Amino acid sequence: MKLEEIKQEIGKLPLSQKLLLVEDVWDSIAEGNRELPLPEWQKRELDKRYMEYKAGGRNLHDWRSVHEELRNQYK
């Protein structure tokens, strides 16, 4: 099935089924993400940040506070 045909079929679905389909697509992307290669520079940066975090040199922020801060900043 071609992409345009898939889009047309999705367009026929009720909203509840579209939302379930989106969830399934995201799940499949997350599952396949394990296979995506990271460039070496990204691996080094992640390792560096993780070590800084473990050494107490990095503060973590929950997504709610980050989201609210960004929303307030860009109102």
C-alpha cells in the first residue's frame, strides 16, 4: 500500500481510532529507536553529562516545570 493510500484510509477513521493508531506508531518508533546509531560526539556528550550528574554537578528538572517555564517564557 502506498503512503497516500494509507493517509486516505487514516482520514476515514474516527478520532478515537486515529489516536490509538498514533500511539501504536510512537511505540513502534520507540522500539526501533534502539537500533538508531548515535554519532560518537553525541555518545561522548551523553557520557559526559551522565558523569556530571552522578558526581552531583547537574540538577535535574521534571518535565512539568520545564514545560511551564518554556510556556511562560514564550507567551
